[in-house]
Amino acid sequence: MEKRTKRFVMAFFAVLILAVAFFNISDYIITCKLKNYLKNDLPQSVEVGYSALSVSSWQGKLILLKPKIIKKGNTSKIKYLQMSIDTLVVDGISYWDYWIHDKISIEMVSISNPEIVYNHNKSVDTKQYESLKLAPIKKRVEIETFKMTHSDVTVFNAQTDSLILNSKNIDVTIQNIELFDKETKNKKALSFESYQLSFENLFYQLNDFENVTVKKSEINNDKIKLNTVTLKTKYTKQKLSSLLTTERDHFNISIDSIELNNQDFGFKQDTLFFFHVPKTILYRAKTNIYRDKLVEDDPTIKPLYGEMLKTINFDFMLKEVVIKNSNISYIERAKADNSGGGISFSDFEATLQNVGNTYKSPEKTTINIHSNFMKSSPLKVDWSFDANDPSGSFLFSADLGTFQTNDINKFSAPNLHVRFEGEILKTYFTISGNASTSRIDLKTKYQEFDIIALRNDGKRKNKLISNILNIFVSKDSKEASDNFRVGSEEDVERDQTKSVFNFIWLNVKAGLLDAMTGSPKND
């Protein structure tokens, strides 16, 4: 019995020693092969360095310390991608799955403290970026957990060295990743079960004039939340005007938070991208827009919103968008002798439905707005259009409560050299039209209305012109049967080089002129 036990113990230790030797030899061989591959077998445009490489075949684990990856242009040999990492860990590699199930299974891929710098060159043919892609996948790959923590990403314009994008403290966790050969039938090339992403202090150069910033984000399968979002023109108003050849708005927009709930995105048949969100909420959006009309007009055709939605080159749908507790200010400068005048919409609340290009007629995009115009006048707007209608048909109706006309003087006096006096008690109007022409039907109730034309200095009254204007305009609406004067105008032509809001204004102006001049008309 003792001999059997002794033999068993000796055999056990022999097997253990052989196993240890086997794994040590395996570790050595794998380490040498990896080092040789990273040194000699990578494409010439790729360089990989590191301070240490550790392999444990027993644990199915690979560790790279201080890896640094550099990608150069195929022809220019200029560095355009650099990635420095504290630690790269691949853990829980399954040999069983590799040999028996013909797949690569990994429990965890962890990347710690990566710093990524990318130099983007717009002039480089996009085909040259194909080398950034991984080689074709010959086996199915499953990764239980992928983590990237405390990441910093910076993107520069390679031609100007200007900053395009930067973000700090990026954390990414993706669960149950599966990668397939693209030729595998009925399978997506890439799929995953869940994801979490957060970042701080995002800066993005939207274009040559505007920048976007996001202070903080929380993103997962169920929600995208962006905190303290801004869109701002990078120049002062005066500097922007000096740079422009045609007019352009100066923006200063800040939003406390944006929430997108239950978002869904991906690729249909691995080709057509889609992005669908059932509900989007914007909290406390403060929008300040300034336009210098002294700069030459932009003669390009401005599409209506329906056309803009229809021409988005992927499936896009925000089923419901809610805007809460927001404010809009628009200032326009039309005279060189002043800084311009403005209009405002406070306590702005809106609900938008079907903001996208995937719905079918007779569904429509609808916009419902409640706000205070010039701080004190309640305004309700109902707006609808069909993005599928090539004619651009729309319906726009509004209900404006009591309005002190001197409030509009902040806009009209500096820009039009006209002031108004009196009180508009109630105004209703409906505009129906398309991308070219429209009709307005308007009714308004007002009292003590007076037009004051100003001299060229924009301050003193021009008595002669004021008296002539007031001959044609009724001072109040009392003569009408229900105290409302009615106006309408057909075939109001749209200036297609102007925005849709200019089109709305042309209709309102035509309706008011018809209502307030001449004899009262029946509704």
C-alpha cells in the first residue's frame, strides 16, 4: 500500500513538474513569438513599443506594460495616430473554445489610462485609412467584458495644427461582444449586449465658425444624458462680421441637459445606419442669435425643414422631442449707426413629434409651442408638415395674447426706423402653403394704434410720413362687428434665399396690412 501511495505521489509530482515546465516553455515560446511579431511582422506603417510583456498560458493571460502604438501614413510616413497606454490586459483566454469550438473566447480586455492623439488630414484619400481596420476575422471572437478607463482623446487638424476634438476621463464598458466573419450568414459582423460610456469636458470644432462643448455625459443602453451643452461661435460679433463674405448668424447657445431615452442605433443589413429615439428632452436651453444685416446676403437656396429631414442620408427618427423652460433671443443689426434690435421668446415650452425621415404619410412632423413673446404676450403655435411631400406643404397657426406694441420698438426702431404705440389685444392667424407660396388668414383686435416714422437718426419723429401712414391705418378695431379686424392674402411668395421664419414674417406682415387698412372686412 505504501509503495502504491509513494508511486502515486511521485507520479503526481512528476506530472506537476512536467505541467509547470510545459507552461513555462509555452509562456517562453508565446512571449518570443509575440515579441517577434510586434517587432518584425507588423505593417511598416505601424510601430509598437512597450516596457514589458508578460504571458501566463496557465491563466490564459497577457499583459503589456506601457505599450505605445504609432501609425504612420503609407506614403508620407508622417505620424497621424499615437496611443500611449499604462496597461493592456487580455485575461481568461479559453484554449478549450479555441481547439474544440473553433472560436476565440476572452473573459476580459482591459485598457488603462490610454492617451490617444490623432492628426486628421482632410486631403488624404479615405482609402488610406483602411489600414486602421483589423485584418479579416477567420474565427468567431467572443469577449465577455471590454473596459477602457481614464482615457484622453485629442484630434488635431494635420494641416493647420488646430484642435478638432478633445475629451477627458473617458470610460467605456461593453459586455458580451461577438465578432464574426462578414461572410457568416445571418450574423452581424459586430454585436454586443450592453454598453456604458462616460466622458468629461468634451470639446468639438463643429466647423470653421462654431464649437460644441459638453461638460459631462452618462450613456448606456437605456439613456444618453449630456450635461451643460454649449454651441458657440468662436469669434466675437464684430470679428465674425469682419471675416464673413456673406451673412451668417452668431450663436451663443447653452443647454443645461439633453436626455435621449431608450435610443436604438446600428446598421440594417450591415450597411444602412439608423438612429431612433422614442423621447428626447432638452432642459433650460438659452439661445442667443445675432445677425449682422450689414454683411452681404447669402444668395444660396434655404431648404424648408421637411426637405432637410428627408435628405438626411441615414434612417433618423426622434419620435418625441420636449423642450422645457427655455428662452430664445434674436438680435438683428440693419443700420450702421446702432448695435441692432431684438425680439425674444421666454418661458419657451415645445413638443415636437416625428422629427425624422422614417414615417410614412399621412403621418406628419408636428410642432406645438407655448411661450411669452417679448416677455409678456402669451403665444401658442401649432405647426405641421410632411417630410415626404415634395411640394413642401405645411400648416402654421398661432394665437397671440395681449401685446404692448412698444415692446416691438426694441426691434423696429433701430432696424426699421419705425416705432409703434397702442395695444394689440388678441391676434389669430393661419398660414397654409408650400415651398413657394402661401396664404394667410388673420384676425386681430387692437386699440389706440399709432405708427411713428423716425428720421434717419432713428430717434426723432418724422411727422409728415407718420401722419401719411396713419391715414391708411385704422386706429382700433372697434368698427368691426365683433371688434376684430380681419385680413387675408393669397399667393405670398417665399424668398427662397431666406429662412422659413422670414416666410412666416412675410405672411404675417401681409395679413396685418390687409386687416388694419381700409374698411373692416367680414370674417
